Amino acid sequence: MEKCKLSEIELNKIYKIISFENEEVVVKEFDNIGITKGREVSLTNVGLSDPMILKIGDSRVTLRKKLAKKIIVELIK
């Protein structure tokens, strides 16, 4: 499967969160908003795209690209 940083994902494709850079810090930051390993995520906005608007489960989450660069995802659809 194709891996990339969350900051590089394409519109309307589905990815799975597989890892984080600097696990200890990032996991604590993202756990509260549903960004966890194994979750499916997709990009829902176009345009300026910072912050990114992501669909995670049934929720929409905004995330700055600077933080999205710390999340490694894998294309699944």
C-alpha cells in the first residue's frame, strides 16, 4: 500500500492512520480529537487547505498542515 504524510493526502480518497512521528507527544495531542492508529481519514476541503478539514469516522476535524506532517497514513481506497 502507498504510504504518505497526512499533509499530502488527496481529496476524496480514504486513508488509514498507521503511525506518528514522535509518538509520545503526538498521541497525547491527537487522542482527544479521534486521531488514533487504525482510524480511517479523508480530506474534505479544497482551496487554501490550511487548516485541513478532515473526515474521521462521523466527525469533521480541522488540523494544521504542520501537525498533519507528523501523521503517517496508508491509502486504502
